[in-house]
Amino acid sequence: MAEAADNHGTPRSPARRGRRLPRGRRQGLALLALLPVLAGVLQLPGAAPAQAAPSGSKTVEVSVNSVSPAVPAADDTVTITGQLTNKGKQKVSDARVALRMTGRPLDSRAEITSGAHRTGFNWAQDGNELVGDAGQKDIKGGLAPGVAVPFTVSVPAEDLATDGSGVYQVSVAVSGTTPATPWDTVLGIEHTFLPWQTSERDTRTGLTYLWPLISTPQLTARTDPDEVQTPYFISDALERELRPGGRLQVLLDEGKDLPVTWVIDPDLLASVHAMTSKHWVLTEGGKKRVAASEETQQIARAWLDELQSAVQGREVVALPYGDTDLASVAHRAEGSSTVAKQLSEAVELSQMTVESVLEVPARTDVAWPVQGALDPSIVNVADRAGADKIIARSDSFKESSGLTYTPTAVRSIGQDRTAIVTDAALSRGFEGDMVSAESSALAVQEFLAQTLMITLQAPNRQRSVVVAPQRTPSAAQAQTMATALRGLSNQYWVTSQDLAGALEAKPDPRARRTVPSAGSYPRKLRAQELRPETFVGIRDTQQDLENFRVILTEPVRVIAPIGNAIKRELSNQWRGDPDGARAYRDDVRHELSQLTGSVTLIDKSDLTLSGRTGVIPVTVQNNLVQDVKGLKVRLTSSNERRLKISEDQVVSVPGGHSTSVKFETTANASDNFTITAQLYTADDRAFGEEKRFKVEVTSITSTVLLVIGVGILLIVLAGVRMYTQRKRAAAAAETDDGDDGDNSGDDGDAGVNDPEAGSSDDTGPADEARTETGEKVDR
């Protein structure tokens, strides 16, 4: 049963519930009740004040906004700035802010982690206030509720209570009184760290920091059908990242002067390169396109030029084109020949893109699964893609409990494969919201402290650690990472090296070399993987693309934008965004459908064939700007025994034109038939949609035959009559030639009265008919 509580919410003691305590215990409770008062009245120098209840140390929020210098030397002055905010409802009087230290260095990395997450006041861990005015400062006028007051505390480094080299926790505490707690007590506290290294070390830890340039896919599969194929972008998001203050511009500005290894998605390079020329930006959910300005093109050119200069002479790791999600491929599409082909092409295209855009060599033998989480199937997929070096993370590749120090990152995992196990604490150190000065300052100090502690764990053992931060750091996170790396410059305990240097380090024989099992793969990451329909869609799209390319005279105009877009469908950047992944995948599918639909059979209306034979014309339309070749047109009858159609017709169609072909038909009977017209590629794969139309075959009737026969008979009779007339005319002419001269004067009468001789009306038409016949033969 829950204890009863008084009006202030404090649980009542057994005595207050009416139960009488033993005399000795009553005296002890009375003494405890007087301790806060005695501590406030009789506090001695250096003595710890009474501890408040757990909620007391949270009355005032303490924000530490800067620690300078981050790694002090003996002759430095350490300055800590921040602000105090009274979160309570009562004014804090006699307020002062002071630094607290135990004077004892921390023993392990676990203590650093614990101290970073601790929020309350604990005298054993936070220690006493530093003696003297330098380590504390009074807040004049106290702290009114809800009011933020800035503070600055400075103390000579030689006055800090330190006991040699090591990592020290520094607590910034505010003390004072309130009407509810009239004795002096700690009302708020924040913890940070000071790395302290007084002398140069013979053995330093090698540190490799990976600097990622990766972005969400923005380039679509769509291009204009012009000579340069003007590209389309999903939005202006990439442009915003490239502008001054944008995420990618900050990453470039900060990284170019740091000793880092660049890890780049070549698709980002290709996309920015496309932005340097004319391009379209889609707005209103893709319904409207806007021409990019010359300013946008200039921003893209400047960013690429700056990056090209930054990576000269530096190591560049090129991820598979589009930053392929290796874990999703391994878990959802292992064994898919289509996906395997896409991954292989992505690696090949990756190196070509980096070398052509940045003009530097790039290594493609390194794989980076999301968050460095591994299992055997992921390792196998990476290896098949040509990456025998795979980046893991120590929270996935857990070491044995017997290892008391952080081992070297690289280790062999068998079959000539190498795991690069990055340090989880260092890699995740900047994942939070680094916008606030407090978050950034604390993250920097913890990062520096962790690196020093790694060296102090085994000061005489040479080791090499690798840091792989979040894949797409924000601008604030990038600035914080850069601040931390600059804080390590010229320090005694670390030395910077590129990834090649880390790979040359001697593996630690005690480090774990067994790849985590499939069952240990994080459930959260598995739930974010690309969905199965993604791979089904990729397979179908790739198949349609292969069918399309064989008929094109300039296939690269289609293969490049569509093929690269398919690779982007496999990106790690779609994790946690299934709707975005689906929308992008549907857009790629739609664009390919639009292109393939530009080569099609023109719809045909129903027709009628009279007789046993006939001809069916079919037209192929090509609305592409390039020619198509090797297409076959095939007509199929619904009853091939009754209506036979001639063999396939092969066509080539110029861009923007149409071509017609004719099919001969033979019918055995009158009937209605459904004809299916379909285009096929040279390898006999169906292309495009089939077209159907009706054909009616009619037989030749007796009436039609009678009409035809009568017509032929009339033509024959007319010919006979013409022949007879000509023969009579010729005979009459011979008779005239044999007559005597005595009869010559009677010729005219004889011609008129002799009905057999023919009149002018008879001979005229005969001559006319002959003339007409002679002209037709000459043409």
C-alpha cells in the first residue's frame, strides 16, 4: 500500500502515521532534520554543503555554452561561459555559480559516458567548490523565476585541482537559497570534461575520421526530348543545401582544411553537375516545372570547383552510385540477378563519376552499411560488389568483456575480407541537436575526453581508431565535428591518418573477428529496410528497360537517366521514408512507360474483307526523337484455320514519323474474326500494348457472279460486233477498187444506197474505237 503524503507531497514517515519509533531512532531523525540548517550556518571552508533532494539540483537549469581552451595547458586560463535559468516559481537569493572538481582523474571511458548523462548533484562525484574567487561568481540580484542570466567563470589552469595527466570532470553548479530551502544548497548543475595532458607521449593513437558527402536523391528519371536532355529535379532541396550556410556547403567549408577521409556518393556529384547547366525544378508536387536561374547554376559550379580543389591529394572513398542500401539488398533481395547487376553497375559507375567530375582517383573497395551494422549476408553482398573492406561499428561488433582497452579498428574476418570497426561512442558523439551552443560545447569536450582516455587505456600499445559519423550530418553537426577535430590538432595523444593508414595498422589479436549473426542484427534497422515491393518494381522496370534498349539507335539517351534512377531507388536515404521511396519509384516507372508508349501501333478500326484473299494495313508510330529499329509487327487471328495471316513484318521507324506495313490474308469461310496486333523485339519479346480490332470476311454471292458474267458477255459481244463491222468495211473498200471508171460517177450514190457498205455514222465510231484502243496500249 502506498505511503500517505503530506500537503507538500512528501511521503509521511511511520512516526507521522501514528507509530512510535524507538528513542534512538527518533534522536537520529531529529539530528538529520537539523543538518541542512547546521550546514548553512556552520559551513567550513572546503566542506561539502548539504545535498538537496533530487529535485533541488534541478531548480535552476545550467547551460554550458563554451569551454576555452578545450584542452588547456598549464599556463592557460580556463574560461567557461553559459547561462542560468530559474525553472522554479520562487526567486533564488544569494545565488552564485561555481566550478566543482574532485581532483581525481576518471578511470575509464564508461565513467565519461556516465558523467555526460548524469543530471543531478552528487558530492562524491562532483567534489567541492574550487577555493578562491576565480572559480566562482556571485549572481547579483539573484535569479528571478523564468529569467535567463549569462555567466562567465575563469580560473587559471594551475589552480585546477588536477592530479597529473588524465580526463577530469568539471561540474558547473549554481547554489543559493529559496523560501522553500532557506539554507544554502545546490539548485542546478551541469557536467563537462577537461582533457589534461602535460607532456608529449612516445605512443599516440592513430585517428581516422570519415567525412561524408551524401544527400537524398533529387535528380529524376525525366529529361526533355532535346539534344542535351535537360534534366528535372524533384525540388530545390539540393540547391538549398549548396547555398552559403546550407548543409553541403558547410560540410565542404569545414572539411576542406581538416585531416579527414572523404566518403562521397557519386550520385551527389552527378546531380550537382547536372545543376551547373539548364535544368528544371518541379513544384506543387511535381505538377509544375520552373526553370533554374543562372544564380543556381553558378552556385553548383562554385561548389564543385571548391570540392575539386579540396580533395586534391586526399583520399576519397566512393560509395556505390546512389549509396546502395546493402543491408536491404542482403535481407530482401539476396539472389536477385537484377539487383546484383544494379549493384555491380553502381560500383563501376561510381568510380567513373568521381574520376570524371573531381579528377581524382577513388577507391571503391570499401562498403559502408547503415550504422555499421553487420551480419554474414551483408558481408557477402558487399564482397560480391567488389568491396572486401567493410565498415562496421563497435556496438554491432562487440568485443569480449576481457578486453580492457579499445582495440585497433581493422581486423581480418576471413576469406580475404577486412572489417573496419569504427568506435561507436566517437561516431555517435555528434548525433544530437547541435544547434544550441550547450549541446555543441558538451559534445566537443566529451569527444576530446574519450580520445585521450583511449590512449590512456593502454599507453604503450600502438592502436588505430576510425570514426564514422552519421551519414548526413546537419550543418550544425558538421560545425561541431570540425570544432572537435581542430581541438585535437597538435595534441600529444593522437595523430591523424587517412583510411589507408588505418588499413595498414597491425590488427589486435585479441579483437573480435567473428561477424555478428543474422539474429543479432538490430530490429529497428531491419524495420527501416526497403520493402519487398521495391525489389519487385526494380525487376519489372529493369526488364522493360532491357526490352526497350534493343530497338533504340541511341540507347544511351534512355539507359543513362532511367538506369541511374533505378540505382537511386536502392539508396540508404529512403530508410524511414517509405512514402518518398514509393513516390520516386512510381515516377521512374511512369517516365519509362511514357517513353516506351511513344513507340506504338496506331489504333485500327474494324474492317471488312470480301473474298478469299485480302490485305490488312497496320501503322507503327514513333514519337521519340531517335529512330527505332528491329521491331516486328505480328498479327494473330482468333481462328487461324479459317483466317490465315502472312508472317511478321520487320519495321524501322524514323524519329517523329510513322511507317505502315501490309499483311496478306487468306480466308476459308465467311466469318467474324478478332485480330490481335502486337509489336515484338528482335529476341521475340512483346513490346508495348497489344491492339485488337474486328475483321469481317464476306463470301462472293451468285448475284455478284451473275453481274460479273453479264458484264463479261456484253464486252465480248461488243468486240464481235466491232470486228464484223471492220471486216465489212474492208470488203467494201476492195469492191470500190475493182469497179470501172464508168461507175466512178455513181460512187456517191452507191455509198448512200448500199446498206452493207456502211454509212458515215457506222464507220466513224469504228475508227474512233480503234484509235482509243491504240492509245491505251502505248501507256
